[in-house]
Amino acid sequence: MSGHWGEGKLKILVVDDEDAIADTLGLILSSRGYEARIAGSAEDAIEGFSDWRPDLAILDVVLPGMNGVDLAVILRTSHPACRILLFSGHPSVGGILDRAKRDGHNFEILAKPVHPSIMLNAVSRMLSSEQVVLRSA
């Protein structure tokens, strides 16, 4: 597959330690024409990221091991064209997000449970042709 947006399917990485949520999101995204991959932890995502570059990463904030915000910072640093969308069902993630903002990282976050239509609207908006930067091969 070519490395430029518009040639082939847009790639979306879903990282959530709750299998039912990750699998459902992957199915919904695949049914809409995206190439979706799932990881159950930040560490698994980093391992897969070395040979597969997503256009968008949808990350749960609260994960075992490394949290989703720290993963988002790593992804953004190693692949700046990757858009980041966080989601969480825990009201206590504000401190993690505040720390990221202080370090110059602003991330959009959705509250769990999130209705599929709201998630798809956010995905579509973030991957619009105006926002996606051409990826290098």
C-alpha cells in the first residue's frame, strides 16, 4: 500500500484493554471502510506501530501499564501526522490530561460510553481531507 492519504484505506488504531469495546469499535470502523487494528495495551500498540502507521489512533486513557495519554505523546512524537482521539470512562483522568497540556500536548477526549454515531462523527472530522497530513512513504 502506498504511503499517501487517499490511496487505499485510512488506517485506525484502537487501543483499549476492554476486549468488547475494542472489538466492537474495530468492527464498526471496518464496516465503514477503514483499516482498523486493535491493541489491548499501550505496549502492544507501540510494538505494532513500528511497521504499521495509523492515520488516527483511538486510545483509552486508562490502560494497564502505560496510560493512553503517555502513549499519545509517544505516537505524536514518532509519527506527527497521526491524529489522536482519547476516550475514557474514568472521571479521574483530568490530572493526566493537565500534565500533557502543560507539556504542550492537547488531545481531544470523548467520555465512555460513547455512542457509535458520536465516535464515527469524531473520526470523520479528524480524518477529513483538511486535517490529514500526507504521510511519507
